[in-house]
Amino acid sequence: MKFVRFENGAGASYGIVEDDNSVQEISNSPIGQSYEATGNSYNLADVKILAPNPSPIKMLCLARNYRSHLLGAQEPTRPEPFYKTPTAIIGPGDPIKLTADAGLVVCESELVVIMGKQAKNVSEEDALDYVFGYTAGNDVSARDWQGGADADTQWWRAKSADTFGPTGPFIVTDIDPHNVNIRGLVNGVEGQKCHSSEMIFNINQAISFISRYVTLEPGDMLWTGTSGTTPPINVGGDVTVEIDKIGVLHNPVEAA
């Protein structure tokens, strides 16, 4: 199924996308809970699509999870997650805002996992049973704050500055997450391209490992890593993340 969070002039609602052109409204968020159809239907083109999961308890992101992104760094021997704050989240069409001191900022195109059930000490074999669905994400990263001579000790603003977490447009529940193509484009020019099977640690392994130490709750998000050399973004430009069967996430870039 394909779920969308949208606004039609009467506040935010959730719905089921049908035939890629209509939305059947449902009573509440479907993540980790039951819902009912309201009977209301809208044309997808007539509503504003919002971030599909705006308030997770936490987000964890896998560092160095594609060999093409290692760029000389040592390959990790276990999943290496870091935290990204939920306040970074924005939706499709919302602007990524760069402060004047941000320096080099890049796009990181990623497949994002949304948990559907509480997961603690789950096995690799059962890990996907705890997943609700998948969406696209852009782990916007300020490289000067992340590394270099004058970098912060932690990645608190390099990864979690306001607007540094675009997600969307949809949550798709019935795909093989290890068999999708992921593309990142800046100003319409392809800067990243990979297949999700290229992950060093797949989603099953990451969820199982993380859940040994940190309980994953419904709605929590796992960003699965990025590939290649990440392209820079600048004020006045735009960024697009495309993932098979999920859709296109597009965001302009503005000055904060």
C-alpha cells in the first residue's frame, strides 16, 4: 500500500494513494495502529503533500554503509548508526535552508525505514516483520561542521540543523527494500546512483543490531546510508531524491 500525509485546507490528514492520482482519506496515522476510511476522496494534484512521518521519537542513520561512499575510509565491521533529530524533518517542496556559516553542504540520497512495531532484541530473520514501510530521505549534511580542522566534536548541527531532513513523498509498505534503485539529482543533474542491494549492512542486520541496545518504537526511522561522492547544494538550487516505487522527493534550497 502507498500512504500519504497531506493538507487540503482543513489541517493535516492521512490517506491511501490509489492509481497514483487519488487519495482516499483515513481516520489517523496508519503507523503502528489501526485506522478507518472516512469516505472522503481527493485528487492527489489538488492537495499539498506533507512529510509522511513528522514526529518520530528518534531517527538513526547508518554511516559508511555503501562501499562507494567510503572514499578511502576503513569499511565498518558492524553497523555504525548516529542520531538525527526529528526537528530536522521537512516535507516535499519545503525549502532546505542554509545559514551563511554552513560552508559546504551536500545531498545524501537515502532509503528510509519506518518502524511499525516495538523492536527489542529481534533476530535478523524477523527484523522486517517490525517494519511498517519505506520512504525517501535526504540526509542533508554540512561537511565543514562534520569534519576538518574547525569541525564540531559531534555531528549535532552538521546532520540535524533545521530543514536538514527532507522525507517523502509517500510511505510504501509492500516493496523489497533490498531491490530498489536510488538516485540523487542537484539542479536536475544526477549526482548519485546506487541500488539498495549495495548496502554493506542490510536492513535486517541493522535493525537486529540496533535493537540489542536501543528499543525501536513505532514511527522510529532508520536512514540506511548514502552512496558515492555526495553532490554539493547551494542557495538558489534544488535537490531531488528518486527511489523506485516510492516516488520523487524534491526540495528547493534557500538562505536561512
